[in-house]
Amino acid sequence: MGLSLRHIHCYEKNEKEFFQLVGFRDYLNEHAEAAKQYED
């Protein structure tokens, strides 16, 4: 069985960094080419 890693992030309600990270995640989910470039 392989190693499984998890990352847990905790933020204060309405914290700016949370919205930046979620926005970046959503962008990559909607733009496959950008996601591939980020992966590489």
C-alpha cells in the first residue's frame, strides 16, 4: 500500500487567503491547459 498524504488548512471566516486559494483551484479546474502547465 502506498503512502497517502493529506493537507488540512484552517482559516478564519472571510480570510482573504482562503478565497485566493479556492479561486486558484477553481481556475485550474476550469482550464485544463493551465492545470497541466502547473502540474509540470
